[in-house]
Amino acid sequence: MTKISFILSAGLLIGAASFAQNATTEVPKNWHQLDKDSTGYYGISLNKAYDFIKAKKLKSRQVVVAVIDSGIDTLHEDLKPILWTNKKEIPGNGIDDDKNGYIDDVHGWNFLGGKDGRNVKQDSYEGARIYHKLKAKFGTVVPDESSLNSVEKSELEVFKKAEQRVVGDINPAEVAFMKKMLPSFLTGDSVIRTELAKKEYNCTDLEKYITTNADAKRTRSFLLQICKGNSTNDISNVQIIEEFEGQLRKAAASTEAPPEYRKDIVGDDETNINDRFYGNNDIMANTPMHGTHCSGIIAGVRNNDKGGDGIADNVRIMMIRAVPDGDEHDKDIATAIRYAVDNGAQIVSMSFGKDFSPEKEWVDEAVKYAEEKGVLLVHAAGNDAKNVDSTDNFPTVNYLDGKRASNWITVGASGDPKNGGITASFSNFGKKDVDVFAPGVQIYATLPGGNTYGKLSGTSMAAPVVAGTAALLLEYFPTLTAQQLKYAIEKSSTMLDEEVNIPGTTNKVKLSELSKTGGLLNAYAAVKLASTLKGERKATKLEMLPKPKLKTNNKG
């Protein structure tokens, strides 16, 4: 999973996304949407895009964006009105009315759920799953390569890589710190939850919180230090606990095989890609923060004076839950992409990633299926400050056969000089495999809670900024193909005269050394360019179907 980026303690970086922004100035909540020429902030010039659309008297056509993620708060004030609704499905009747194989999939589907209503929350990491599977095959002594066939040699290569990630990359000092810190944090957290009467709280809640309990004071101080180090008050107790627990699970996997969290709950045959009618319709489940935030970035209701505005103004979000707290499974991602395509999504936002992809051919087939059906896929580059031209971050634009998907955009995270720099210090990059950089630092959007909002950072936030922009283009220029959307976004990106930091370092280069386009996302320029393109998109069967004539009563 492509995690949100933050520092757990001053001087000690922990987590898959351990490069956080050291912001120096408070930026506007909507900085990522602002225009640099008029405001000085390196946003996407969204208002200018809407002004252009208005001046041209263009009318929008609703676009469905699938968000493959951890879940969504279906009751949120800024998201409830923009949820995709499967009009062929009668809610709650326990019948697969539309015969698509998924019962009561009214707003999307949960591939991390069981038929009994249970849901997968946490999961292991793919490297650990592979390491222990191949360790059982090869034994404790690595075999001589000369005695292996070609398939076994490939497996051995993967095993060595997994061994390095699972065993070699463990930092004993970090593990010791986490083991010592977590129990203390949890003790104080329990007191704070009781005294605040809140299960989840952030640093804003703690600023005015006064307690006489010593454990609660320590937990309060620790969390406030983390927020201060990241220049945001929106990091919560739940985020910290999940990060601690995730890293401890990763450390434990160095010595013992991880539990099969998914197997007991989901109950499918994970070795069979054709066994795809599994899961349940609980798209909120118990881990909706990440998906809720990404969805709000794309399409949170605009101009309603509540929280922040999403980018696109006529979108319906189809939530597909396939990303746990841990690494996603290839089968779930492949099946989720197919579900999105088959149910009418035109754009898919994917803010997740991992180091290994044992069933990559399944994901490749799903990507090719989306390519054939004209669906654009937008993927986060990852938060490890690494070059993905030479470091794996799956899924990827590159197929196993060496070809590249034409319907794919990989997004790096940009910031602003006032909140840490033009390139986010945590962002992955790649002159060949990262297409464009988009705002991903301190992005203000919806959080679970019904009427809650906050700032999060990561390429996980940058990808939905691009997905939202692609949706905006498709709304007003509905005949554009996925390839034309990609072209409009990339060709119109803003080139920079100044050099930028290579993420994770202070070394300076041109942005063209860090991405294929060498530019920052510019919604205004993209809309202008899109208006000059002759659309080549053909209507799909789903779009050609006549509108239903059946009217519903107050009971639905």
C-alpha cells in the first residue's frame, strides 16, 4: 500500500513512506488548486480552468471515476451526494438484480470482505509472503544456481530480493524503539480517548486538551511533536498506531511466516483468477481514511461552503475496496480493475503500490482489458524517494512482454517552496516511468467522520489530483479517448526554469530528469489543449443503453 508520509519521531524515520515534508510556512487549504501567476502557489490553476469552461459555455457530462482503495465514508457530507449508484441494483434485497455476479453492489464492491460480513483490515507485506513461501521450497541453505532450471533460477532471484527486503532491511534500533514506544503510547491513548470521548483524535484536539494523567501527557506530547515536525495538525492517533503496528508486523515477518489474514475471511480460491465473485458490499468497512481522502480530492462537492472543494464538478465515485493496511494482493487488484471497467468507470484512480507482484500477469491482463475498453488508469508513483526506472513499484505501466500500457499515467508528488519544496521529499521519480508531478503535500480533503476534513501528504494524494483533472477534461470533452486524456495532461504540464531537489536529497536537477514530461500538472492548460483535440472515443455499450424509464417512489 502506498502509505501517507510522516515522521514518527524527531531524528528517527520509520515506515514505508519515511520521507516527510519539512514545511516552513502554513499554506492555504486549497493551495494545490491555486494559480501560480496570480497567487504565487504552485497549484494546478483550477479556477482558471473553470473560467475557460464557462467562457466557452461548455456543458458537462457525468463521469464515473473508480477509486481502488481502502474504503470510503459513505455518510460524509461532501461524498454522499457524489457516490456512484448502480441503478440496476435494488439496495438491501440480497439479490444480484443486475446479474453482474455481485449482490447489492449499490455504490461499488469490497473484495476484502467475506460473505459473513467480516472484512480484512490489516494484512502482511508481499515481500514477506514471497520470502517464506520460497524459503519453504529452497530450505535454509540457498541452492547452487547451476543445479536449477530456468523457472527455479527466476524464483531464486526473487527469493534473494525478498530476503533482503524482509531480513536485510530491518533496523534493530527502530524495532526496539517501536516495541518500547507502542505500549506506552497505547496506555496514554486509552485515557485520551476516554477523556475526549473520541476514538480518533488529532493534534487540533490535543492543543486545548488538559489532563492530569501522566501517560496521557506523554502520548499527547509525542503526537504533538510528530505534528509539529510535519507542519500539520491532521495526523491522528489511529494513523500512528497503524504505522507502529504495520512496521512491527513487517519486523516479525523476518523470523516467522505472516498470518494469512485474507484467506480466512474472504474464502475464495486465491490461486484462481477466474474465481472472482467474492467479497461483500461493505465499501466503508473499518479502514476508510485513505480512500475517503482520495475520493474527496477528486470530487468532493464543490461550492457548498463545507470543507474543501473537489477538482471535478460532475463525477460519481465508484469505491472498490481492495487495499488493506499492508500490501494488496494481485488477484484483488486485477479483479477490481475489471469490476471498474465492466460497471462503467471511465477513469480509475489507484493510490497503492508494493515491491513484488507474484501474479503480475493477472494484473497485466486487467490493465490490457481496461486499455481495450478505453479506460484511463492513474497510479501513484510511491513514497520511497526512489527511482522507479530501476526500482520496482507495482503495479506498473510496463507489461511482462516489454510493451507499455497506453492508458496509464504514473504520478509523482509535488509541493510548494513554502511547504517544503517543489518536489516532495518522499516522492518516487523516474525519467522514463513517472509521467508528471502533481500536488501531493498537505492536501486538504475529506476524512472519515461525516463532516471531517484534514491534510494528508503522499503520492497517494497526487494521483487523485490527476484523476480529478482527467475527469474534468472528460466531463466537458466526452469524446476524448484515454490516450487523448493522457496526452492533454502530459503535453500541457508546466515546465520549470528552476532546478528542483532530487527527492530525499538536496541535489538539484531539472524536473525533466525526474519525469518523462518534466512538468507540473496544469488543469487550465490541459483544458485549453483538450478543447483543440478532435475526440476519437466511441461510446461503450454501457453508455449507449437507453435511460431507464422506471420511476422510484419515496421508498426507492
